[in-house]
Amino acid sequence: MPQINQREKTTRCGGHPREFLKSPNLFNPYADACKGLREFFAANPDVLKRAYFAAQQVKDHADFSGAAFNATLDLDRNFAEEYVEWLYSGDDIPSRFDDTRNYEFLWKRANYEDLMTGLIARIYQIEQEKRLLWHSYSQVFFQRNGDQPVDAQVEERQNLILSKLIEQHKDDFEYVSFLFGVIGNFSYDRRRLFVALFLQHNRRFEEFTKLQLEPSIWSYVGSEVPMLQERADFYESLLPLLNTVDLLKHRQYVEQGVLQIKENIERAKKHDFMED
């Protein structure tokens, strides 16, 4: 097979990186242009990052799979943190509801632990500085679009990272509370695991009551009863964790919450009956 010198190789693939930027399919994962990002911008990652931010600025959703994001991250390990810094640099607060990208590829990287730990810390720092207390953007990195279940390997890695962070920051309730802003949107079983972990390190009642134990937004179709019943079941599943004397107030707090939900269930049943 004949060898191709560097100049010939560059010409065949589009020439100078700045010429390469003119491709209309630069961030389309199915286009040859996107597949060559690592090669063409190896010596010019800053040019690629500026192009990426410019595409995002005009709401270019071509990189729906994150292939270009991942390629850019290969060239600059700090790109993920720079990306969230760029998001928060605008006049509008970034909304997790506007980001439909599946970020599981970040959790499948070999360096996922350092990458995600740094990314979570940076988001926390920014949101603390801006005093953003609800709907943290960090949730987009933990859930698939439409709240679909995450890949089994990804879930295991997420649980590992979050568990380590809770243990490392057990004396920093603000940070742990921030993490529960993500955890509160998990499935019931996953949430219960993290509540149990929290109680191993922190049994202060006032702080327990401040944890986000449920999704920040509820939705249902048809009758409200099934959704309310699931909520009641979740809180009842926490009761076995609260059987010690020093957790008596915690248990009473949860039991009261269950009673209130069950009262809402009865009201919802009456409403459904009247609607039929």
C-alpha cells in the first residue's frame, strides 16, 4: 500500500483546519468531516472549541449524539468544564429541559471518574456563585432524554461517583444537598440506597428534612392515583431505615408525609369517580 505524506493526507481530508470548518456537516456524527475532528484539530483544539461554541450559539443540534463533544474532549481534557462555563456565561440561565443530548458517552470514557468528579465540582461552584438553588443543570449528565433508564454500566459508575462524593463531603451539607438535587430524580430504588448512605454519615433531623427526595417536577396522564401511590410506597420503603431511637423524629416526619399522600390519594379517587 503506497504511503501518503502529511501534505497529501491533509489535502485529501480538507486542507487547513480553518478550511475544514466550512464543512456544513462538521458536527454531524454520520459525516466524514465529523469523523476526522481528532485528526484535523489535533494541533488546533482551541479552533475546534470556538467552532463548537459558535454552533451551539445558533442552536445547531447536529451533535445530538455527542460524537463531536467526545472528540473535542479527547483533544482537550478540560473541554467539558469549559463547556459548562460557556453555558453559564450567557445572559440566560441554561435549562436542563432544553438539552436533549444523551451524555452516557462521558460515563463510558476510561477517565470517567476524574472527568465527572471535576465536572460536578465545577457546576456546583458556578451555581453557588450565581446562587442557583433549583433545577441544577448537572442533572442532564445523569439522565437520558425523557427520563429513560440509563445503561447498566453507566448507572453503576454514577452510583460509585455519587457515593464517593457523599462520603468525601459528609460534613458539607450544602454540597450533599446539591448532589441530592440529582439523586432526587432517580428511580425509587436508587434513591433509597442514597438515603441509607446519607443516614450513615448524617443523622441531623433538620438537614434530613431539607434533602430533595423526590423529582423536582411531577407529571402524570389520566388519574393521579398511581403517581401518588408510588410516592407513598417510596416513603414507606424508607421506614425500615429509621428504626433507631436517634432517628425517631425522622420516622415520624416520613410517616406524616405518607399520611398526607394517602389523604391526597383518597381525594384523587373521589375526583376520578366524579369525572366518570
